[in-house]
Amino acid sequence: MSELLIEIGVEELPAVPLLKELPNIENKWQNILKDYRLQSEFKFYYTPRRLVFWSETFPKEQSKTLSEFIGAPKNIAYKDGKLTAAGMSFLRKAGISEEELSFKETKGQEVLYHQKELEGKKSCEILGLIIENFLKSLNFGKSMRWGANFFEFIRAIRSCVCVLDDELVEFELYGVKSAKKTFVHRSVSYDLKEFKSIKDYFKLLEENFVILDPETRKTKILNEFKLIEAKENLSIAKDEELLAEVIAITEYPNALLGSFKKDYLEIPSEVIITSMRENQRYFALFNSKGLDNHFIVVSNAVCEDYSKIIYGNERVLRARLSDAMFFYKNDLETGLNPENLSKITYLEGLGTLKDKSEREKFIAMILCQLYQNEKKDALCKAITYAKADLSTQMVYEFTNLQGIMGSYYAQKMGLSYEICLAIKEQYLPNSESSPLPSTEFSSIVALANKLDTLLALFSLGKIPSGTKDPYALRRAASGMIKIVLNLGKNFDLDLLFQKLKSQYKNFDLQILKDFIFERLYTFYEANASFIKAVLSSKNADLIHIDTAIKALIELSQKENFNENLSTFKRLANIAVNPNFKISPTLFKNAAENKLYEEFKKSLNTQNLKERLQNLFALKPFIDEFFDKVMINVEDEELRKNRQALIFSIYEEFLNIADIKELSL
């Protein structure tokens, strides 16, 4: 085994594309090593200027492999006992003599055959090709060209290191020749620095302020955060996403404390935090009363005096907060004006944002009926003002604060706390880990928004396909389901869509319903057939569906479920609807009479979970029925009566789940 070091030196990698591809990088390297029969353990490091692989157990050569050669049928390869052109061609292809030739029977006929062991190539001979193929496999989104070159990568490649047992592996990659040279920290030098061995490489970077391991950089940052928190008696807002970005853009991170004028704390804290986070990658700090007028910037510079760096960041932030203060005060003077929404087009074919608000009001009134909520006037008012902040200067500057700024402005206008909260929470949940609206009032506003978005976009045929979902309709559907399940009140999509369809262009509502149901497969850690079985019951109420899936999952965890299921699947497979009313007077066998009586008892509950358990408890009586009763008898009335009994049991299952769809 050998020690291998690979480094691809690049101009600064953008953090977000790098972080998106990061989970795939090690797997792609591992897979390409497997393809080339050079599997080994390795460590992967990255900084904004390099991708590094290091292995202490790298194979010196490829592992041996068996190669099979299959040729023409024997009767074609030979004629009159001599090889034909087809036979000779096979010998050349396999690189063998006629004496080494063998035969193999395949698909009922003998064919020319040869198997031989191939020696592996030396690692140093193919590493250049491996690295090139690996780099081509990476997907960072957009790529760039540089100079007069035709090749592309996320950023220009400036250096390439490939050292095997301290010996340079020579090749050219993306216009760059491999060398024992690397870039150190920019604060130290802009020039390539030479090293002699792999050990020297790590030492060179360490002595010149490059921390290769991202986990080490993370630890350094968090330790410095703790020191600042303790010294200043402040706490840092946890933000793993921002932390990952900072780790990705630094080679030698240093956490520095900066500040801004307390006057700017008059601006809503979300604005200040967003400005610091999105524009400057600053971390917000909090005191016992709330947001503090200090922040942390993680610098990548190396110097003795960081005061100029702190001052520079404070100056940039001051300019941004000054603009934010200007926008905020202007918006307060103007207030929320819903009429401005009539000037903003929502989407071609769907009118303006005011039209969308009117449709949402219509939906909210239907939901009020469904939930027996009497706050119709307040809900209409909340939806009237909900999107009015889209015409404000602050939301124009910080689009991700829509709703949040509206709630602040609504509060200043004297609107009720309930309405202000609903405006703030109207887009929730807006991510996988996002909280849900906190009240039923807010939930109705959020549901009206999501339902209109789904119905409106589907009515225009804007249906997501593959991975493309430009209008985030999958997120809207998942969010709607989460809100409904959190409320725990009936939500029948069939009934709801029939009441709402008049507001939209005519389209197949089943397509939208199926789209929403598809999201349910991500909600449960269960066999997908359980969800499919419940959805096949044709009940469109999301609460009923959720209860049925959970009941089925719980039941499946009991002993003998597989055995029980086989009985009921047999019942389902033979069930036919004879259009015949069960008549107990026609029962001829004690087993059918007993099954009928137990079946009637199983229905004496409205609780779905209990009913499902009761139906599964019929197993011994169904087994006895199958053992002692002949269904397909000649007597038509008797046959139909027995068919009706079996179908009635299956039909009760169908109200919960179609057991035909279950598979284990």
C-alpha cells in the first residue's frame, strides 16, 4: 500500500454551490475508485481554494480482474473443421491462439469462449485520468471557462498536486501540470510554494495559516464564539446554515466582535438580523432583553491588528442599516395599502395580487364553515392586509421578510394582535423544519394562501414535473397537510374542491388531489403499501387518511399480522358484489351464521382504530367459514347470500384501506 495526496487548487469556491455538492463528493470519489479497482480508505478536506484527498492505504496497482470473451456460434466459427473469418476475428479480439480456444453453451448453442485474468495497471499510470473523470462528475450548478480554454469547472483551476509515496505523478489537467506546489494563505503569499513530501505539504499549510480540516475550522470558530459570549455576557443566535457557509469561505477563521449604533435597534430585529446574515454573513448577538447592538464577523484575514477589519465591517453594516431605517420610517408613514395590490400582477392568467387576495377570502369563508369558526370578518380583514407589505420599500429590499414586515406595520396601524399574528404566519410552514401557524385563525389564513396557490397554478397547467418545481407547489401541498393534521379537524379534499372550483379555470381536480396525496408518502416511516392501501379506500379526508395509516401501522407491529393479512387478502381477492342484501334466514351452516354475528358486532364503534382492530379479529371466523362453507354453490340465492357476506366485510375494510394493496 502507498500514501497518496491529491489537491486541486482553485480560485475561491462559492460557498452555497460547494455545500450543496459536498454530501456527494466523497461518494463520487469512492465510486470512481471502485470503477478503477483502486478502492481504499481516504480522508477528504476542503477550503475555499482547494479540494484534497489523502489516503495512507492506496493500492500501488489495480486489482486483477477476469475478462470474458464470447464469440460466434461454433457452427459459424468453423467450416469443414477450419476456422472461418468469424473464428479468426475472435482469436485476435481475445489475443489467443487456436489451441487456447474453448467453447461454452449459451441459449442452447455452443459459442466460442475464452476467459483470462487481466493484470491491473499501476496506479501512477491512471491517476490523472481518474482525477479528471472525478472532477467532471461534480455538479456545482453553473460552471465557467477561463482564458482561451474550452474546459469548464465551477472556478478556474490554478494548481494540481498528485503525490504517491512522495513521488510526483506527472500529468496535465485542465491546462495545469501537476507539481509539488501549493498555495498558502493569501495573507502570507500569493505565490505557489514548493514542498518535498506529503508530510512537508501538511506542515507547510499549517505553518502558513491554512486549516485543511473543516471540522477543525468549525471547532476554532465555536471556541472563539464561547470566549466572546463569556466576556461580553451575550449569546449568539444559533445558525448552522450560516456557520457552514463561514467554514466554507475561510482557511483560517477568526471571530471578531463588532458593533452598531443603538439607535438602529428601533428597526425590527428581523430586518437587522436578515441584513447582517444575508448580506455580510454576520452572526447576531442577544442580551437579556433581546437583540444587542453587537455582531460577530468571522474574518479569513491573518494580521496582528484586526481593528481595521472590524471598522470596515461596521462601516458596511452602518450603511445598510441606515438604508433600512429610511425604508422603515417611510413605510410607517405610508402604512399598509391593500389597493396597491391591484397594480401588481400575480401571474399571467391569474390576475393581480388583489385578485389572489379575493380568492383567498372566498376560501377562508368556506374553511370557516368547515371549522365552524365565527371570525369571518376578522379573517377577511387579515387576508385583505396580508400581502399589502409586498408594495412596501422594506419588503422590496428584503423579500424574505414578507409577512413579517406586514405584521409590524399592521400593529402600528392598530390592527388586533390576532390579525397581526396571522399576517406574520401566513406563509408557514415555509421549510422542512419550519414551525406551523400557532392558532386556528392563523392556520385558516395560511391554508387559504396555500390552497389558492395550488388550485390557481394547477388550473393553468403549472404542474411540477421531475425535479422542477419553480412555484414550490410540493412545499405548499406538504405545508397544507401539516397544518390540517396539526388542527386535527376533518378536511375532505373532494368536498372542498367542489366548493372552490368555481373560482378557477376548469381542470381535472383529480390530478391535484393525487399530487397532494403523493406528499403523504414522506410523512410516515412505514411500508409504502400501507399508505397506498389507505389512499385506495377513496376517502379524501386528510384526518381520516392520517388516522387510518397510523392505525394500520400500529396493527402491523403486532404478532401474527402476516398470517392475519393472508386471510384477509384471500377474502379481498374473492370478494365480488352480488348486489344482494344479506339474509340470515338463508344461512345453512353454523360457520356462516357465526361470522355474520361477529361481523355485526365489529361495527359497534365509530372509532376508526377500534373498527380496524375488530375487523382483523374476525380472522378465526373467516378461516372457519372458508373451511366449512362452499361459496359457489348451484343455488343462486344461497350463492349470492354468501358472496354478499364476504363482500360486506371487504367493503368495511375499503372504508379504511384496500387490503389488496398491502404487501410486506
